[in-house]
Amino acid sequence: MIWEALGAVIVGLAIALAATRKLPGRFPSRPLTLATGPAAALLGAFLAHSILGPGHFFQTLLAAAGLGAAMLSLLIRPAHRLTALRSGV
């Protein structure tokens, strides 16, 4: 379990770092992004371990990566603001 947790944190941090490098201006703040990735991946690993049980290391890391990426996607801001709504068109 400890290796799954450590692996999930590393996977979440890697996803968060890749997201901040790929889309630097789209996230609200870098520290928030770097904290959300590992925390969400750890939650994903906990859920996967609870559902699958012990002995499914790679499936647990896959679930951790999936939940980490999904939670990071909730932080992304739109690229362009909609100006048509503000002008009343």
C-alpha cells in the first residue's frame, strides 16, 4: 500500500508538472496545480485500492493518473473569454 501511495503521488506530480508546462497560462496558480495533482492522484489510488484490493499495482496507478488528470482539468480556465455575452449580442 505504501508503494501505491508513493507511486500515485509521483504520478500526480508528473501530470501536474506536465500540465503547467504544456498550458502555462490556463491554470489559476502554479502552487494550486502542483498541490491538486498529487492529492487527486492519491485519492484515485485510495479508491482503486479499496475497490480492487491489494495486488493490483499498475491498475491502481492507472486509476490514480485518471483521477489526477480529471481533477486538474477542472482547474483549466477558458482560452478566450466570451465577449459576445458581455456586449449583449
